[in-house]
Amino acid sequence: MRANRTRASCALALVLTLGGTLTGCGGDGGGPGGKVRLQFTWWGNPDRAARTEKAVKLFERRHPDIDITTSFAGFDTYLAKLATQAAGGDAPDVMQLDYRQINQYATSGILLDLGEHPELRSSEIDRGLLATGAVDGKQYALPAARGTETVAYDAALWRKAGVPAPTRSWTWDDWSDAMRKLSAAKTSQGRVGSIDPGQSEDVFEIWLRGQGKSLYTKDEKLGFTEDDLTRYWEWSNGLRKQGAVSPAEQTTLMDGTVENTPLGRQKAIADFNWDAPVSGYEAIVGKGLKMAPMPVGEDGTAGQYFKPSMFFGASAKTAHPKQAAQFIDFLLNDKEAGAILGATRGIPANDTIRQDVLPKLEGFDQVISTYQKQFEGKLKDPPPAPPKGDASLQKTFSRDYDQVSYEHMSPREAARDYITEAKAELRQ
């Protein structure tokens, strides 16, 4: 989770370094026989690629005047390539987008305002989710699927330690007590309770939201103070010193894969992650793998929220905006396409498609569906897409906490350093 954020930061920053406004377009004026040709790119694994190609073929059969040229790559490679294409004026006509890209790409003139295209319907998508793809009142991207954060854990070791199972009402104090007990238990095989939460801006955001605060305000300024961040890092640093969470040497080895988290390396019993990637722990943890809700604030306020796992957007310079909007509408709203794609991008954001897909899910997709179902109608709306500058601040957040965990800076000193850099980056 951490490494993916860092590499995404570098890819997004490349767009602003090389130039903000595009001068070219993704596709060309037409394909063979006068057909419209659209370029469509996404990140993902072979299963997602196979399902997506099948859906694309269906769209082409229904629209014989449109040809779709496709390409995909792994997450890190995709973000870097898309940033280079966008900066060079050659963004694809239709593209899969990450939550952190929306504001940067929209304000840099890269994305098409999809709200001006009636071909693209959005009435079946939750208003809160839909708002995360909007910037300055314009709809630049639509969510394809949704996810939420979780505490993934080895239930067998948890049970052997005699620690009460997590509940929807457990607080951060409850979580801290559980981590201390897990680390101290003789049955824990020398593992700590969890990954150190201090390194994660995602966890910090949920901790803040449980106190009625936020990472950013509506006018794109910091939504928390130096004191807030100091308290958070003092708490997590205290747990590290007590041996309840991972040491710096383990935490800084993370590279964005589940295999290199402390839980993945069998150095911890629990981890914080988004629900979809948790499936990667199955081969490591086995049948004992469970997911628990994120802890809540002391007054019971949940900071957890549904976040779009990814979006679809179109190039502002596409030669075929109408056809690009039609294709995105097909991917999001067509029932037959929904049946083909299933949950390959996460639990569908379209309400009707989601209800059609859920009974057919298998394996860990079904586990994720069950996990999400308990939160229906009970979580607050997600925050808007992060402001320009957030991508680099994620890297700063982890870097500053590394200074704390290696005991080069105090939590107060690191928090002061972060706030100073954040205000400069956000131009407050």
C-alpha cells in the first residue's frame, strides 16, 4: 500500500513537471473503413485483461462503427506510462484512473468533462462515490467499483492468543490493547501484533475521521493540525517501542505487495489494507485469513468509508468524445458487460449491476462482498478527490515517519516538518 502510493506520486508529479496542458489526442480520426478508433488503457492482472477484452468485443459487435485498441500493464508501470503519455499530449481516449490522479489530471487539462455528455449515465451510482470523480463542479471521472479499508488478520493465531475477536464497535484503544496482547502471547511465534500504522497516511485519515476531522478541507487546505499529527505519531511510536507493532527495519521493506508486508512475511499477525488486495494473503495465511472493520473513534464515530477502487475517464483531447462517453457508459451500466467483468475491478459501483453480480461471486470476491455488506448505509460519504500536491505529500508523510521510527526525530519534530512542507506544497 505504501510503496504503491509513493510510486504513484512520482508518476503523477511527472505530468506537472513536463507540462500541464495537452496538445494532442489519444486516438486518430478513424480506423479501417472509416471506423472510429478509440485507445483504451488500464492496469490489472491477466484475469482482468481477459474479462475486459471479452467486454470490449461485445461493445464492438454492438457498435460496428467503433474499433477499440486496448493495452494494459501492472499498476506501477501503468501509472508511469500514462503520466508520460499525458505530459506528451498523447493520453489515450479512455483510461482507467486511480483516486489520486483525478484532481491532478483534471486541473492540468488532461481529462474530459464527462458531465456534458448525456450518452454517459450515472444515476445508478451512489452520489457520494460519484462526487469523488468531480473537481470544481465538473464530472471528470466515474467510479468503476468500490472498496473499503480493513484489518486483515490471521484468525488462528489471534484465537490461540486468547484475544477477543474484533467487532464493528472496537476503538483504537481496543485495537492497541489487542496488539500488545498478541505480541506478548507465547502462541504468536515471535510475531508482533501488526504493521506500524504510523507510516500510513490512509490509516491516519481514518483515525482523523473518527474524531470528526479530515486530511483536507473543502477549500483544499490541511484539515488537521501539528498537534493532531504529533498525537498520532506519539501513539504509533509508543506501540513500536513496546514491541506491539513492526520495527522500522520491517516497515521500510514494504514495496506495495502483500508479500512484503510484515503479515506477508509472517512477522506480524495483522495488517491494514484495502479489502481487494487482501486476497493476496490467502496463499500465505490460509483459511485463517479474516477481515475486521477499522477501529472507530472513542465516541463510536467510524472513520471508514467506501472509496472508488478505480475510475474511468476520457482524454480532453480525444477526437471522439461522444464515442468515448458511450464506451464508458457501456463498461459501467450495461448488464451483459457487468456479467462479463464481474468483480475484476472490485465490487461494482453501479447499484443495479452490483445486485446482479453479487450472487454469482466466488472465492475471495464473495468474502469481500460479505465484508462490504455490513457497512451498507452506515458509513459517511468519502472525501473529495485529494488536491493537487497530495501525491507528493504521501511520500513526505512516510519519509517523515521513518525519521521517527529510526529515532532520528521526535514525533513533534517530524509533525512540524510535515506541516511546513504540506503548507508549501498546497500553497496555503
